Amino acid sequence: MAPKPVPAVPFRSVQNALRLLEAVSRHGDGIAEDGLARRTGLPPAQLAHLLAMLRDEGYLQRLHDGSYVIGEALARLSESGGHQRVLRGRLQDKLVELRDDLGAAVYISRYLDGEVKITQFAAGPTAPPVTEWVDFKAAAHASAVGKALLTQLDHDGRRDHLSRHKTIRLTSRTTTSERALFSQLDSQPPTVPVLDLQEYAIGTVCAAVPLTAGASVGCLAVSMPLQHAHRLRSAARKLNEKAGPVLLSLSI
């Protein structure tokens, strides 16, 4: 089941960031910003933004003469046999930063082998995780995580998933109509976070943004208790802004 072609802004940024990394990697002695502009064709403002992000993430290093070389973080990811370990560590560090910045639990979820899976998360005493009172695998229709993943599947992929996991009612706010759910998924703008306002669990609100890269379907999500619901939309906006570096790590 192939994901739909989703023109998400973070994915476009990541594509351009990968082009920059490729251009820099071809110049071991360093390449200046104007050289990168010529090779990538990126506008000055976008180029400056991406270079700043890649430096912040440790993927690029700026030398004293202003030229760019590959950074330590990218070099570690390239080490033989250590890619997955280093990647998981980087992603966990990023989740912890997001948790502390947002004051809420954050998650990375993937759609793997036809199932919703939370692959990593960061929570804490002041940022409690969602209580999984119903298996997340069976609740994609009701959770922000699940819906963000389903938006990235084609029609047949969604039908296949729902043939195995029925749209059961979990709270009074749960959408149980397959037609209504599909309409909601189809009308969801790719750059707008998906919300769950007590659809999965009473007392909990969530938001999720897609992390689509090729055939990989994933999302970045945040959850918080209902008493903090007034912060959800601002947290979701920040989450969307921070999705680029996370997707970049998953794409390298």
C-alpha cells in the first residue's frame, strides 16, 4: 500500500537539505555559500535558513573562511554499523528537547507492516504520556497519530487497515462512520496538524503532523491533559515547525 504523494512543506525542505548535504559532501575541503547557491539553485533566504538548520543539527560545519564541510553528527551517522544506534539516539534527544520546549509528551509513530506503532517517545512527571487504554493499533480512527498516518495512505490502504481494525466508539467524540472518517482524512491539509480532542480518551487531547519520505509513513505527535487544551494549537504549530529536522534525521 503506497503512500499518497503529499506535498508537505517539511518534506520539501528536507529534499532541499539533502541536496545541500550532497553538494557539500562532494567538496571535502569546503564549499562557500555562493557555490552552494549555484549548485542547488535555492533562493538566498531559503538557502540561509537550511544552512542554519543543518549547522544547528550538526550535519554541517562552517569553517573560519565561511565555507561549509560535513559536520560531526553526519559523520557519526555514516559510521559503519552504527547508523541505527546513532539515529535512535539523535531522535530521542530531539524528542526530549521538544518535550521540554512544549511542556508535553511527544512521540514518533510509524506505519509498519500495516500497523500503527509508536517507535519512540519522551514523557515525564510534568509531561505525562497518553494512557493506552485501547491498543493504539486498533484506534487509528480515533487518535491524532493514527489519523496522521492514515492521511498518508491511499484509499485502498485505508480500507485495508479498517477491514482489520473497525471504527469502534471509544468516547462520545469518536468518529465511527467510515465515510465520515475518509471525508475528514481527504479534507485534511497536509501542512496542518491533525487534532484529537478527546476522541481516543476522555481527558486527553493530541496533535500530530505527518513525516512522509518516499515509501516511509510516519508522524510526530504531542499529547497533553485536557486542562492544558488551550495550549494544544500553539504546541501543534511548534511541532510542525520542528518536524523538518526530525524528518531529515529519518531520511539520511
